[in-house]
Amino acid sequence: MSRTYSISELASEFDLTTRSIRFYEDQELLHPSRRGQTRVYSSKDRVRLKLTIRGKRLGFSLAEIRELFELWDETRSGSKKQLHLMLSKIGDRRAALDQQMKDITMVQLELESAEIRCRQALEELLEKEPQEKQNEEERTGTSDKASAPSSATMH
Amino acid sequence: MSRTYSISELASEFDLTTRSIRFYEDQELLHPSRRGQTRVYSSKDRVRLKLTIRGKRLGFSLAEIRELFELWDETRSGSKKQLHLMLSKIGDRRAALDQQMKDITMVQLELESAEIRCRQALEELLEKEPQEKQNEEERTGTSDKASAPSSATMH
DNA sequence: AAACAAGTTTACGTTAACGTAAAGCTATTG
DNA sequence: CAATAGCTTTACGTTAACGTAAACTTGTTT
């Protein structure tokens, strides 16, 4: 059990370049084993990669993410002083994330009001100009590869 | 009413350098007026600065933030096609923020479990070594003078 | 008047996070 | 067997978001 992955498998699964994955290893976020000279990634490596991506989406630097990994790894073997330091750092992170939550809520509200404003402007346009023959492109061609399904929000 | 601000006032209020604020202007996030050659910031400018900082905390690039500002500004004067484009972009942003919310929740859970794990390790330490003097390894070359629990800097 | 504080422009330097060749190993496939 | 596919290392290039320094203007204080 617990299968392994090649670098390109992971790359395509998470929509990264192999360059990035090797770079993450260089920054000590990943520690794949080798078969010959070829990198072999375990499920644990895969999880780490997933966490890395998640951290990046939250604006963490690779160095910060590495720090969190190290904290986690050394939790078992830490001395008393080490453990207290870890608790302090974890506390800092949690506080920062709480702040982020608040930020997101604020921005969501602003975007929501922008959307409403936008729809109202559209309605007014349609009232003043009932039926012109203006043909439009319908689809805005902006394909955003990395982002989630865009129909998620509404209300 | 609606007072004005100097660049250094804003800098100290939001804990930025004046360099940053001028840079934001260079990137067209701010448009302060001038008295002579000196920049004069309005309350509206201040709000924009606040939003900029908030956006940065969420991992937006300055270019993205600028885009959002422009969307907002042009909402009133937009054509039908423009308005639909805006709605689409707003939708993308909202979806991305929803994803971020989920990410944060996940990471919060992980940090929480890390904290618990940490506290347990501490408890075990205190049970095995009720009030011993100093023993075991734990002498890591580097002498750390200030052992105060100073809350670690986050950044 | 001289010095100081606060502001300005110009411009080169720096760091993070990759992108983009170039050149070489290695296994398999037509 | 030669070519292709996939992997590797090495190394220089690029972009964003400022930092830092120099040289200058303008107003205020001593």
C-alpha cells in the first residue's frame, strides 16, 4: 500500500511545473527519496505538497511554510523551552489567520456590494435601451486555470 | 470637513514606509493631490490605502488590487459588455475568497491539533521530570542569553 | 543666515519564487 | 540502434515589491 508518485504525476495533479516542485525540495519543504537519480515521492510527500500549496494560497512564504513543517516535526522531540516557543509561534499563526478571516469577510462584503451595484447599472441600461441589435461576445474568454469553479458564490 | 493627511501620517498610522506609499501611487493605487510638490491625501485616499493593505494581507498582488479599484470606479460608466466582464471578475474573486476561507479553516484545524500535541508533550515532560535539577542532553552550543518568553515576531 | 525637518525625484540594489535554456543520463520502443 | 520520453543538474534571466542612497526643494526654527 501507500503508493508512490513521480514528479510529473504530482505536477499535473496539482497543476505545478516540475521546476516548482524541485524548487520546493531545494527549500527543504519536500524530501523525496531516490531510485537511482530519479525522485520518488511518497504519500507523505504528497500531503506536504498539498499543504504547501494551501499555505501559498494564504499568502505564506515558502520559508514560513517550512517553519511550520519543522515545528510540527519537532513537536515530539522538543525540550520544554522549545515547546513553549512552538506554542508561541502557533499562537501567532492562529492570530494571523483569525485576522485574515476578518479581512476576507470585509472584502467579501465589498465585492458583494460591488456586484449589486453592477447589476443595478445593468438594469438601468436595459431600461433606457430596450432592444438594440448590438451583438456581443457572450463569453469573456478569461480562463483562470488555477481558480476553483466560478459558480461557487451567489445569493 | 473630511480632513487631509501627510504621507508620513499615513505611514505611521498603517506602519508602512513612505517609500511604499509612493510606490503604491506609482502603481496607480493612490492618486493624492498636491499642494506645491507635496502630496496631500484625502480620506478617500486613506480608505484606499486601508483596502490595499487588506488586499495584501490576503495575498493579492498590487496589480490585482488596482484592477479591483478600477472595476469599482468604472461601475457607473460601464457599457453592457464592460459590466458583464466586471460581474465575471467579481465572481472569480468571490470564488477565490471562498476557497481561501476553506483553506484557512483547514490550516486552523491543523494548527489546533499541533497545539494540542504540543501541550501533551509538555505535560509528559512535566510528569517524567517533576522537579529534577538539570539533566539529559539539551545543551545546544549557542548560548542564548535572553531566555525571556518574548512573543515571537510574526511576519 | 544657518541648520533642521519633511518632503521630493531619480536610480540602482535586493529578495522570493520561479521561468527558461542547455546539456547530459537512462530506459523503452519502433 | 537510433530515437523518443522522462528524468536529472547547472546556471543565468525575470518579475514584484519594495530598500537604500544621493541630491534637491521648501518651510520652520534657532
